[in-house]
Amino acid sequence: MLSAKKLSTEMKEFAPESLNEELWKWFLERIYYVHGDFNDSSAYQRLKRSGCRRGKRTQHAGQSFPLSCGGSHLFSPIVRKLGEAGLTKETNGNWTRVIVEKPFGHDLESAIQLNKELKEILGEKQIYRIDHYLGKETVQNVMVFRFANSIIEPLWNRTYIDHVQITAAETVGVEHRGAFMKPPARCVTWCRTICFNY
């Protein structure tokens, strides 16, 4: 099981560059890890108690729950449990955000259903739907290179580009995520997202 101390050690170990100790201490005071099964209501109560203790100590005005789990079929049950535990309420100026990482459903129908289920517990402003690839440094650099360069920008379009090759190279292995990419629709969605968003 991951403890706060182990989390701190491992995050520092895998940081791309040396960390500012003062900033790191400030950050650690504001994050916490609670182990539990997503179906276990008592895990959400532990999460709530841990967050309340942390919030009183740091006087922060909100909390976010990033959901990067084994599939979009888990988002709705997790958000329902967060709601049952009172973790999605926004009272006394405190805010709550739930960050849902793609894929958001496996087709249009399931995405609409998932959206409906999330909105039964959360308000629209509480839901953040993200694609973690959109923030990749390389993509950001390519976009700046294209639009900031007046010589390349007019030439870099469908008229002059013959083909695009995309390499999804990561420093971390696939580990246990191979089964996640098995359904062909997921792979097609992933490729379409990468190709058309960049």
C-alpha cells in the first residue's frame, strides 16, 4: 500500500529535475493518498476525513478528484460514492472538481449516458474532461513552432504535407494497460484524437 511518505519519496525520485524544497513542502501539505476499493463506502469516509484534516491545516478552499482509472465504466460509480459521502458538495465558498480522463465512454451513446449520470451528482462546472496528451510538451512545442514562425505557418497545412507519423513514446511501460487498448474502437479513437487534435 502506498503511504504519504512513500508517495513523497517516489515522486521526488521520478521528478525530471531537482525540486525546490520549499515548494515541494507546500505541495505535500496539500495532497494526500487514501487506499481503498472504489466500491467500499468506508474508503470514501476515510477520504473525507483525510481531506478535512488537510483542509483545516492548509486553509484551502477546495478539492479535486482526478479519476484516471481502468475504464470509463468506473467513473459513474465512483462519482456516485463521492456524492454519497458528501464529497461533491460545494458549501461555504469551497469548491469540488472531478477530473475525468479519456476515454469518456466507448461510443457516442455511452458518452451521453455517462454525462447524464455524472450530472445527476455534479454540476457542469464541477466536471473537467481531459485528454492528458493535449498537455504534452512536444505538442506544445510543435504548436508554438508552427504558429510563431511566419515562414512555416502558411506552408504547414494539408496542401503541402504528404503524411504524418506519430510515435507515442513513453518512459513508462505499458504495464497492465495492454488490455485497455484491445478493443479496436479504443485504438481508433486514440489515433483519431492524436491525429486531429495535433
